[in-house]
Amino acid sequence: MGVSLDLRKAHHSRVHGDIVAVQTWVNDERSLVLLPTHRKDAGWYILGESAAWKWNINAIDPTERNTVLTHADNQARIACMMLGIEATLRNRARIVNIITDTLPDLIRMPAAPEQEFIDAAFGEMRLMADGQVIKAEDIKVQKAAGATYG
């Protein structure tokens, strides 16, 4: 399965020391992308909105708390590995805190980025009735998407 990601259209980003948390859209899904600030050879950790509910530690049934905490710890280990940092308890806790603090913003994020168009008009459309122009609008061409990996 390919991934479509354009960081130029990111909704919001925040630096947490050596980790950058970017709220953007990946394959048309609201997502949180964690990427290293300084390590150029490390990977990224992507959390899609469809899996974000598994991280909602505060809004879970107390009987399921251990299951959610185990999931969060396991995923934090994977994130550490992807980001090229040691999976120490401190680093795993940082990852969990970054993700859980960002979840409310991820949910409030728009469902899709705003469409971008090339500045020049390609033409004009007119809606006419009885020979009179009711509405006229420029025809714009949408800008090409960013890099697509697949």
C-alpha cells in the first residue's frame, strides 16, 4: 500500500526537543507524524486517526487500562526504533506524552487540507438565463499533489 504525504500542507507542527510532531494528512486521513529533528537517517512514526482511539488513556474503562497502557508502551517502543532513539523508559514516556497531548488537536483538525489552485485562470464559466449573465467564475487548475510513495 502506498503512502501519500505532503508536509508542505501540514496543518500544524511542534518541536519536542529532538522529535517533531506534525499534524497532517496521510492517504487522506488525519494523522500525527513523529519525525526526528536532527537524525537524517532515521524513519518516521505515523499514527492515523483510525488507530488513535487506542491511545486515549484518559477516556478508557478502568478495567481496560492495563491493555491500553501495554499497547501504548509497545507502540512507543516501535516509535523509538523508527525514530532512531533508545527505547528507554524516559523516551517511551516522552512518545506517549507527545501523542496523548496531541490527540485532541488531531480530532479537531479539518478532515482534508484546503485545495490549492494555480494563480492564473484557465478560462471562465458563465451561467446565463435569457441572455443575461447570472453568475461568472474563473476556471482554476488545482496544483499537483506532493510526493507519493508506493
